[in-house]
Amino acid sequence: MARMPGAEWRPIPINHTEGGQAEVRGVVVHIMAGTFEGTDSWFRNIKAKASSHFGTSKTGRLRQWVDTADRAWAQAGGNPSWLSVENEGQGGDTLTEAQLDANARVLAWAHEKYGVPLQVTHSTTGKGLGYHAMGGSAWGGHTCCPGSRIVAQLAEIVARAQKLTGKPAEPTPYMPPAFPAGLAPNKAKPSAKPLQRALKAAGFMAKSVAEADNYGPATQGAVAKFHNAHPTYRAAGKSYDPAIGPKGWAALHRLAYGK
């Protein structure tokens, strides 16, 4: 059995898989879209088919519902590999100071118990402190959980966990911005300016070139230079590729701004 010291132990008899935790890659932050006690009651309803390892109230009460040797039913495809923390509140909320502290306690304990690194991760293949939406459709398609304002607080949770453990936090890997759907040559929506800035920062476009919304010839030529330097991202069979896709966008941004 694996129960966290200091967390209120309130086991639920249903809605989880005993002995089903295959590994612990990290801790996933959720928002309840409800109240602390209401969520407790819902997890005890056979119709819910949902649960979480941990939960926090807005006042910082920390409760454990599922032993971490068992699989909670919190994030679909991510359940076998991740622990879960549900937080009282609604979409669009931020976590309270007390909730930040409680989440940090869970992360610090997971670090000591399972070796979870003290870092934010935005990938299901990463390790550390993640969030429900990062799993996409494989994790149930909950793209608004826990919400962008709470995702922005994850680094603070890591910093507080670092203080609790007395160990330095792991550096957070650089995460490129999301690829703007519809970005294509000879189009002005969405704006090509962010792409042009990245091309300049990575050395594929002269800094003197004026920025423009339109994905014009100068931008296309610079993208082709990027592809020539990194042919992995060039369209198959093309010697000149002026278009950029999500993978090329991410690689370009890492070159331009990654550390």
C-alpha cells in the first residue's frame, strides 16, 4: 500500500482498479468543476466511473481517495502511468494559495516516493507535473481541464515542492507555442509574423525584412532555407518546400528560443 502521510485517507470502495498502477511518471493536475465534498460523493457513486488519487479543497484540505498502488480513473489513457489530483473549483479559476501548497506536497511526496522529477511537463511522454488537457483525446479530450490559468501556476507548484524537498528543481523543457491552424503560403490569416520572428531568431531570415501578416515570398524562401538545413521536416520528394507544418513549427521554435 502507498498512502501519503499528512493526507486525509478517505478510501472509495468502487471506481478504481486495485493494483493497476503500472508506473508513476508524474502527477496530473485537474479541476473538479464542483465542490470538494460534492466530488467526494460523486466518486462513491457507481454511475460516476471516475476517481482520483488525491483532492484539494480551496482551503487546502488534502484528501487521498485511492492508494497509489491502485489505478484511479481520472485521465483515461493516462491512468496506468500517472497519479491524479482533483482541485475544488470551476474552469477559469486559479488555485488558491492553500491549494498550491497542497499540490506541492503531493508532488514532493511523489518525488521522494517514486522519483518523479521536479519539473513541469506538457507531454504524456514526459515526467513531472502535468495537467489533464495535455493528454488530448487519448486522455478523454478534456482540453479545458484544469484551464490555462492553472496551467500557468504549475511552475509555482514545482518551486514550492523544491522548497519542501530541499532539492533544486529540474529545468523545465522549452515548449513551443501551438501551431496556428491554417497558416499557409500566400495567406494572411492567421498572421505570419510569429513565424517570421522565429525565422529571424533562428537565422533563416534577415532581421531587416519587415514583418507582415501575409505569408509571402520572403517568408516562404526563409522556410525553405530552414527545411534545407533540417530536411527531416521537409515534405517528402520536394527540394523546395515553402510551407511549414506543426512538427517543423515546433522544431523551428526550439532552435530559435529553446534553451
